[in-house]
Amino acid sequence: FMKKINRLLDNKEFTSVLNKGKKAKVDGYLVAVKTNKEGHARIGISVSKKVGKAVVRVRVRRQIRAMIARFDVLSKHIDVVIIPKPSFLQNSFEQNLSNLKEALNKLLDGSVK
């Protein structure tokens, strides 16, 4: 479960991370990371209508939050935007987990466990 202080909620912040941050594309995701001055990580998840209807999008968001809980990311001073692609639904949870880990490792120089 992610606390509210660990969520990116503002559209301007999303846009800033996407425009100025480092990006990585892996199977099922686009991940963007930018350092922040907050003292903790903030994570934003944006699921497009291309992925599915509302019920599917909520399930995808929940799965991604569960994946993030397995990583040691929340202590870092970063903003992360995760955008799952429609191919996210074709992969298993484990495959999506390893893809997300791969993307975060690329962007954070291998510091994600």
C-alpha cells in the first residue's frame, strides 16, 4: 500500500517528469524517472483507456502498486511515472514484475533490488 505522500497526483508534475526525466521503454511499460527535492519517492501511474475499461485499468494500477512494494524505491529522492501499455495484459505478473525491475534498474543505475 502506497501512502498519499508517495503518489504523484498533479498533472504538472506528471508532465514535468515525462518531459525532463530519463525514460526507458520495456515490454509493457514506459517508465520515466526524475530526481526530486521531496526527500522521498513519489510514484504516478497513468493507465490509458487503450489498456481496457475502468475495471481493468484499476486492476492494472493495483498490480503495479503491488510490484513497487517489492522494490526498495520509496526511500530514494525520485519521481517516477509508470505508463503501462496494452501489452501489459498479455504478460504474466512475474513477467511484468521483471520488466518493471529492468526499466527501473536501467534508469537508476542498477540500484533496485
